[in-house]
Amino acid sequence: MQTVLLLFGGESTEHEVSIVSATNISRTIDTNKYNIMYVFIDRAGKWWQVPGIVKSVPDGSAQLLPRMGEASFQIAGSDEVVSPDVIFPVLHGRNGEDGSVQALAQLLHIPVVGCDMTSSAAAMNKYLTKQVAIANDLQVVPFGIHHIGDPVPVFEKVSEVLGTTLFIKPANAGSSVGVHKVQNQDELTAALEDAHRYDDIVLMEKSINARELEVAVLGNYPDIQASVVGEITPEGDFYSYESKYDSSSTSAATIPAEISPE
């Protein structure tokens, strides 16, 4: 029976979200086919082998140390070695979705579920993603960027280019962390300050009144499978962190989305 290292937790601001995701995924893994090795990353970045989905490190848990090039981990303080067949990262945000774990898996010589290092890094960074899309003649939402330390732009000047309603987003963050909808100078100033808590580069995007559609893609080219299209109806003005994860949120998903075949 193959062993799947289910990796969750992490150092990012989306630590709790990762735990929720790992809970859902662990329920769907066929334990008649796969042995699950639960590994929890604490907020300091240490990896721990744990008995199941946890929110903190249980007493007596073993810390895992990577053995580069040997497809295995050593239990700290002992000679014991564990050798998973694949790493399944269920991580959100920095040091999880940004290529870091994928690079480590590559150095360990352990296969990893999901995108490789380069794809993960490019997709995590919204600014880089836009540059890749533009280079391939794909439309993107009009935007500008703000670097940490730069003067706060004048809202009226920005609105002449991007409109009077903007979205402010850290370039490297997920789950709508640090995202703000702004419509005046005070809101812009406060939003940039908050967004820069998460990244040195912040996007200022034109607000687009559009439907929130999503699709999952599985596999590697040319053997690619795509799911049906789903639609998110968010609670409030936009799909915020709270509307995604708050237990009282009224956000809803429609699967399949009510769209024409075209």
C-alpha cells in the first residue's frame, strides 16, 4: 500500500484555511488503497508527524527532518526514517502554494501532487500571472502596481485610468487576504497600508462587474481533464475572506453554472 504524506498547516496567514481543506480532503482519500501520513506544519515552519488532522502539535509528536535526494525524512533525535511515496500539499499562501514546498519535494526526490515549482510560483504571484497572460495575448483586468515605500498615489489620478472603484490586492497572497474594495482617497491609503503587510508589491485593479466562474483542471498535458464550470454567488460586494470561510456566510456555489455552451 502506498503512503500519501498529507501536508497541512503552514506559516502563512491562511494556516486555518489549510486545516479546513485538509479535513475535507482526508475524508475523500480511499484508505483501502492508500496509507495517510499526516504531517502538520506549525506556524514556525517545523514539520511534525501527527495522528490526524490537528490544530496544534500534540505532545510526543515526532519532528520530521528532510533527507535530501533520499526520498525520505528522518525522525528528529532518532535513526528512524519514513519514506512516503508522494507528498500531497494542502497548503494555502506563502511557503505552500508559491513553489517552496514543490521545490523541496523536487530536492527530496519525492513526487508531489499538483503543479511543479515554476508553475506554482508563477500562479501564486498575481503580478507575474498577469505578465504571463499578457505575453500570451490573454485579456487581463486593467491594473497598476504599488511598491512598498512609494508615495501613496492620488485617488483621482488613479481613477482616471482605472475607474472610481478599485480593488487593492497583495501580489503574493491567497484566499482574498489583504484584498480591499476602495472608492476614495482615505480607503485607498488604508488599503495599501494593509495590503503591504502581506507583500512588497500590491496590485490596484479596475473593478469589473462580472460573474465569478471557476473550473478545476486535473492532469498533465496532453492528458488533461476539466471539471464542469461552477459559479460562486458571494455574500456582500465581493468574494472576501469572510464570505469564503466564515461559517455564517451566505455565499453559495452553483454546480454546474447556468451558462450557455458557448
